[in-house]
Amino acid sequence: MKLDAETLKKIAHLSRLEIDEKDTDKMLRDMSNMLTFVEKLNEVNTDDVEPLTTMSHEVNALREDIAKQQLTHEEVLKNAPKKDADFFRVPKVLE
């Protein structure tokens, strides 16, 4: 798969990366090579392969989930740098 500079800029923007203009050609070559490598996976016959959810054969040892009161509301808010009655006050993240 071939990438162009415009697609690279869009990918960089979405990934929040800054790519210097002088590195654009090298980055295009590297990303094209990666995509070509990944496209080779389409050639693999996976008809008789069961889908995996994990690469490990280990099984989790789970405990019974029992809800119980660990901390009181006052204890949780006691060390909060900023609080408003019953809630934490945090800086605004989204506009």
C-alpha cells in the first residue's frame, strides 16, 4: 500500500504527532513498508483457525465479587485538593 503526504499528515494529526517536513519522505517509506508487511497476512489461510481472545493459555483465578462499604464518603473526600459538597472538583478537560 502506498501512502501520500496528505494521508501521512492526517495520520500524524490523529495520533497527535509532529512530523518535521524533512522527515516526511523517510516516514512515508517506513509506513509503506509496515503496511506492506501487514498486508502479507491476508495471504495466510485461516479457515480452520479458531479466533483468539488472548495469546495466553492461562486461566484467571477469579474471586467472588462481593460489594461492601470500604470507605465512607467523607473519608474519600478528606484528602481531595478541591471538592464541592459531595464531589471532586477537577480541571475542565473538554471544551
